[in-house]
Amino acid sequence: MRYRNATAYRFLTPYLLIFAIFWIWPIISSFLISFQATRTLPWRFAPAFNWGRLIGDPAFFNALKNTLLILVIQVPVMISLAVVMAVLLNSPLLKARGLYRFAFFAPVVVGEVAYSAVFRLMFSLDFGIINKLLNSVGLEKIDWFSNVTPAMALIMIAVTWRWAGYNAIIILAGLQSIPEDVYEAATLDRVSKVKQFFHITLPLLKPVIVFCAVLSIIGTMQLFTEPFLITERGGPGGGTETLGLLLYRQGFRSLNFGYASAIAYTMAGLAIAITLVQLWLMREPK
Amino acid sequence: MAAVTLTNVVKRFGTFEVVHGANIAIADGEFVVFVGPSGCGKSTLLRMIAGLEDISGGEIAIGGKLVNDVEAADRGIAMVFQSYALYPHMTVEQNLSFGLRMNGNPKADTDRRVKRAAGILCIEELMQRRPKQLSGGQRQRVAIGRAIVREPQVFLFDEPLSNLDAELRVQMRVEISRLHKELGVTMIYVTHDQTEAMTLADRIVVLKAGNVEQIGAPLDLYDDPANRFVAGFIGSPKMNFLKANVVEQDQRSVTVELANHGGAKLKKPLCEALPAVGTEVVLGVRPEHFFEVGEGDCDIPVKADVAEHLGSVSYVYANAGAEELVVEREAARQRASGDHFTVSIKAERSLLFDKTGARIR
Ligand SMILES: Nc1ncnc2c1ncn2[C@@H]1O[C@H](COP(=O)(O)OP(=O)(O)OP(=O)(O)O)[C@@H](O)[C@H]1O
Ligand SMILES: [Mg+2]
């Protein structure tokens, strides 16, 4: 038995080596770097340098506030939308189901740059179709890129557009695993379709929804593409800067790796904390 | 309490017709079993009665009221599903009370009904468990309990015991029978197990490929089947069918020669039109209706291929080549493969069918 295990590990060695070098080591290394002052060479050990700065840094709190705001609004809206989409997709009345399934999944496949470019076009002040539509129903044009609130809304809309379908497909799989006869039993029990949804479908979907929510929270905590490409590096004036962007700015622009590492660890820690709280809130009652 | 009447009921899925005009009249308080091979339309019929499947043609009445266009929930029926269909996220108690709670039934009445159902089925200790913490038999009880709580006029069961092991199946069968006596309501029960049908039913409806083949009391179907299908379906092991030719005819009887058994002849009295000399017919003999040499009207020699000894009875499978026969014997423990012996057929314990399978009486 021992011997057989040893053989297995020998076969695994190449993979484990790569895993150690490119995964484990960076994780440890960045943790160590976060305790070093890296603004000037040589780097020196100074725990308060980055972590101390973090606690008092208005840019950090701005990014944190923006990230959490997006998280708190966008994730619930997107998950609710995904549930509705999944239910519609699962309806026996729907024709051309395969087409919809593809359409829902397509945003994930489209290149990030292409999608961001399209969003910039659609929301542009004078030529964008969105403003034209607003105008045509008698509403004021919105300057999506120069005001903080519309810019934040735009980020949330874009992220929701990109990931709602993906989540809907996952939730659809959960829906399809609920046996049909449970609904038939409920129909015989004179339970209306709406009540069936709230008392049977939703409770039974809970594990899948929690899974989607956890994935989305982790994704949103690291949000980068949209504020970088669509609102041009967190514009206007840092109004949509997220933790991911701040990290990029510190690490790649200022080459301040110590501070960037501290931010990265804060992001990961927050994602884990929020996820744990959520798992605890949604736990199976004993 | 309600009678259930099906008049020329037809069911089509698209253009594919699966039930071809069923006429079944079920009396108030009766226990009727739909039986037939897989795919014959038993579940479809039951689901049409329940209102889970719409009716393509004909009429279904429950308690004298036409229900073709009545919602499933308003038909006064309750259904027990083969897969139990319990709500997985609710406790047993919540499963039982769900329908009533959702419809704003007064809490005191709901509690009373749930308690009563739990009492009838002896599931009081399970009330706080969830379905996945229950055994198959316990789940089945809960499913039946959920039906009882509705206080329906008609119970529908769709193969409720098919997921249980043999012992539990016998136990639940007895319990369902007891339940029927206790509640006195109409029950319609679907199964493909003829033993369940024979033991539970007041009357059996035998179905084949969407057609009602025969309706009758269990022993009537056993003694007097309308055709070869019913004769073969009711009774276990299956009835033997022996190829035969009519060789002689007189006033009230025909003599048939058994083609595969060395020209053995049997004189069979009949009361309806006699088949002509030369007609090919089929003689049906149940395994338990082979007698000792000399006791019957026609002796045939057989050679045992396989013998199954179950203790109280033995089944001998004989003559594999020409025409396989199953012979039941109470005292055949010493019979072994390769034995030659002779059995005897009694005219009054055999049935005659024509080539299409219709009974010749
Ligand atoms: N929704 C459906 N669409 C098309 N055909 C169906 C549908 N449901 C059932 N059928 C067909 O109708 C016939 C009868 O089916 P049904 O389920 O009533 O059989 P059954 O007698 O209950 O069989 P079993 O003993 O296997 O449960 C079958 O040929 C089946 O393929
Ligand atoms: Mg069936």
C-alpha cells in the first residue's frame, strides 16, 4: 500500500513541482512581501509600512466602498434575474430552447475587450443607443461616463449582462433536477404555481443559488475588467475604482509590490469572510 | 365517497394514440386494480382520472359529475406516486400538512387531520424527520398519509410498492387492504404485478396496449378468462399453451389432438359454437392443473429439464424442445432433471382458445 502510494506520488511529482513553484510559492511570497517596504530598494522588513498605510488610506477605503457597493447591489439583482431566466428557460412553453441557452451563455465567451468596446459605444453620450432610447421615451440623456452614480450603474449593468446568463444555466441544471412529480403532488394539493415556486422551487434551489452567489461574490471582489475598460481606469476620478483596480495601480503602475500584496490579501480575506457568513446564514436547519 | 365512470376514454400524445376508448365503471367504495404489462397505458389512465393528463376523447365522471374540465385539485381525489413525490425539504409533518396550510385551512383542523393520518399509518415518531432520513417503506407510508390528509373521495395509487423489497411489499399490501376497509373509500390501484392485483382487488381491469381486455373479480379472471392474454397474465407461473387440432366434433363437444405430445387426445365439452374439424386451436392448462396419471381425461408424457423446489410446491419445467411446459407439483421433491413422468389433463380444468386468442367456450 505504502509502496503503491509512493509510485503514485512519483508520477505526480512534475505536477506538484509546478504547482508548488507557480501557486504555493507566490501565495507565501506575496504574504511575506506584504510585510516589506518595497517603494525603495533594497526592500526591508517593516510590517506597519503597508498594513499601517492600508488602514489610513482614503484610496483604499474608496475602492473598498465601491467594491462592496457593487457587490451588495449587483449580486442579488443578478442572481434574482438568473433565477427568473432559468425558470423561463425551463418552461415547457418555450420554443427554440437551444438557441436561448446559447444566447444566455454567449456573453461569457465574447472577448472582454470587444464586449467593453460595445458597452462604451452603446452608452456613449451623443451616439449611444441607450441615450437615444431614453430620449425617444422622453427622458433626459445621461452622461454615463462623467458622473459617479451613472458610472457605477453602468458597471453593474455590464457585469450583470455578462454573468447573469452563466448563472442562469447553472440554476437551470438545479431546476431540472427537481422531479416533476413533486409539482404534480403540489398541484393535487391545490397549491398555485406561484406558491409552488416560493415553497418548493426556491427552497430546493437553495444549494445551487448559494453556489452561484459564492462564485459571484468572489468574482465581484476581484472586479477589474469593467472599471478598467468601460469606465477607463475607475473613472470618473476614481469614482468606480475597485480593489482590483487599486491593486493593479499599486502593483503594475507604481511597482509597489508590498502594498499591492497587502491589498490582495485584504481582498481574499474579505471574500472568504463574506462567503463564510453567507454559508452560515444559508445552512441547512438541523 | 364516489363512483368513477370512464366512457370511451381516449388518450393521444400528439397523433400517437395510447388509450383506445376505455369503458370502466367503478362503484363507490370499490377497490379496483388496473393491471397489464409495461407501457399498456395504466399510468396514463390513472393520470387522466387524477387530472394530471388531459383527456383526448370520451368522458370521465367522479361521483356522477363530469370532470373532464375540472381542475385536478377539485376532483376530490388523492394520488400516491410510485416515487412517493414527497417534498424533500419538509419534515414529515410539513409534508402531510402542506396542502392544507397553503389553502388556509384552520390550524386546529389541519392538526387533527395530520394526527389522524399519522395514527392510521403508525408514523407518529417520524413526524420531525425529513424524507431522506426515512426508509422506503416509511416514505411510502408518508406518501399515503399525505393522501389521507386530503380526505379524498377516491384514492389513486400508481405502482406504490414497486420500489420496496419483497417482504415489505407484502406487508404494505396488507396495510393498504386494511386502509381500504377502514376508510371505505373508492381506490384505484395500478400495478403490473398480478399477485398484487389478485390479493388487493375487488375487481381487476386487465389492460393490453391501450385496450381493456377484461374486467372482473380476481377469481373470475382466473377461472374464466375472456382470452388468451388474460389467461396468461393472471396466474403465476403463467398458463401453459399447447398447440392442438380439432379432430372430431359431436353435438356438445370437440376432441382435440395435442400436436406436440404424441397425438394425445382430449374431449372437451363446449357450450357455444363448436370449431370445425381441422381448425387449429390452443389448449390452455395452468401449471397447477396437471394431475396424476389416470386422474384426468388425457395423459401426456413429459421429460423434466429443470426442477425448482420451493418447499411447499415444486415447479418442473419440461420438454424444452417441442413445447415448454411448467408443471406444478406438491410432492415432487425427488424430481430431477432428466426424469420422465406422465401428467394428466382434465377437460374441465383446461381452456380452449382459437388462433386469434379468443376464448372458445
Ligand atoms: N408524455 C408522453 N408523451 C408521449 N408518449 C407517452 C407519454 N407518456 C406516456 N406515453 C406512452 O404511452 C404509453 C402508455 O404509457 P404509461 O406510462 O401509461 O404505461 P404504463 O402502463 O403505466 O407502463 P408502466 O408499467 O411501465 O408504468 C407508452 O407507450 C408510453 O410510451
Ligand atoms: Mg406506469
